[in-house]
Amino acid sequence: MRKKIFLMFFVVVFSMLSFVGCGKKKDDGKIRVGVAIGTFNDTFMVGIKDYIADYAKSAYGDDVELTITDAKNDPAVQVSQVENFVTQGMDAVIILPVSTESTDPMTLACKEAGIPVVYVNRKPNQLGDYALYIGSDEKEAGKLQGEFIAKELNGKGNIVILMGKLDTEAAFLRTEGVEEIVAKYPDLKITKKQTGGWERPLGMQVTENWLSTGDKIDAIISNNDDMALGAIKALEGAGKMEGMKVLGVDATPDAIAELEAGNLTASVFQNGKGQAEGAVDKVINAVKGEQVDQITWIPFQLVTKDTYKDIVVR
């Protein structure tokens, strides 16, 4: 009986030591971090990727080594990439997910290996008690858009919404934020909403279809800048740019150029740089065993042609 109890105690202690030991530095002292990006074909995601790489180098030098992967917008590919990070013995993982609905396997893989995992920008539907997150309150972006357009249209007009991919939390929350504000104005209507997949070409295509119906549209609100820029292309092609209000989210360099040109009415600045740098610090601190907050919020800010220079940080 004593032997059995001793063996059980040994197994428990060994398991605890194994968990604590995971995620520690390798013999060369470097902290190796796998960075899984949803796609390199998205302006904002590429910005996050570059900010992560630049900051890791400037803040931690050779002490941190990154391996960055492109999931090409495929959730299954991203899950495989993260599982490979675990197999390769990464000390931690940073994930900007393709889909907020398909994060559970990645969280579980990291948890079972005992390595920290930080999600950035897109919050998983089920964060659980293990994964960490840094990003912005997505509904707030939509509310800022809604409040701005209500003033611009004096509380009266027809709005259409270009939504992001429907398997991402941001698409629904940003849209809900707009809807909550619009509901306060009886003469302000949302007449159409459709996904543009976060992509410029699809945003253009959806807008072209809307314009072809001849229905009155006073403003196009987009869940991100890329779709908004696609909408602008469609409006220009149809000769209907004049007087149209177009709003986006992210304040990307291309969007700022359209703000300056007077085509994009407003965007909502999402501090990708702050999110990226915060993700690196959070994951490094977690590897070192320091206490970190599970969730960190980075605020959104509305930007226009007149205000962006005082807000947008490059």
C-alpha cells in the first residue's frame, strides 16, 4: 500500500515539475516564440506581424527568436502550424487567429504542453482560463462609427454595412455597435448588410451589387478599411462617389491616403502597434513566470482627415 501511495505521489510531483519546466529557455538562453498569423493577405494583419517582429528585435534583441507563419486564411492550416510550434519546443506562442471559432484546439495544444499562448487582435469565442488576450473592444469601434455617421447625416438616411468574415467575433461586434447607435434614430435605417470577407476585392464586388439595384444609399459603414477601400473603388467606377459617406476601421496607411484625398470620410484607429508590442511583452513575461493580466484592452479612436495626424501612430 505504501509503495502504491509513493508511486502515485511520484507521478503527481513529476507531472507538476513537467508543467513548470515547459516554456523555459533553451540552453542558449533564447526564448523561442512561434507567431501564427491568420493571413499575410490582409493589410492590418501584416502590420501586426511587422510590429511584432520589429519590437521583439528592438526590445529584446537576440534574446528572443521568432518563427512566423502564414495560415493563408485556413483555420485547419493554422491549427497544424501551432501544433508544430509545440512539437518544435517553442517556449510560447502568439496567435492572430483566422477564425475566433476555431481556437480551442490551439489553446488546448499549448495548455497540454504548458507553454503560454497569447491571442492578439481577435478574441477567441472561448478564451477559457489558460489563454491570454490583448486587443480592443470591438463593439466600441462600431459605436464610434454609428455616433459619427448619425451626426454626419443629421439622424436621417440609409446605411449599408460591409461585414467581415462571419466566423470572426469582430464582424458581429462591430456591426452590433453600429446597430445599437442607429436604433436611437428613427429616421436612420440600416437597409443592407453583407460580408465582404475583410477583403478589398470582395468589398468592391458587394458594393457594386448594391449600387446596381438603384436603392438609395447615404453611407457605407465597413468593419475594416480594406473593404471600405473596395467600396470606394466601386463608387468611383459607378460615378457615385460625390456626397457618399464611407467609414472604415483600422486607419491603415492606404486608408489614411483616402482620408487625405477626401474619399474616406472616417476610420477608427485600432492601435495595431500597441497590440503587437503588448502581445510580445505579455508572452515574454509569462515565459519568465511573471504575473500577467489575462486580458488587456487597447482603446479605439475615431479619426478623420482633420484629426488623424494627432492620433495615428506609425
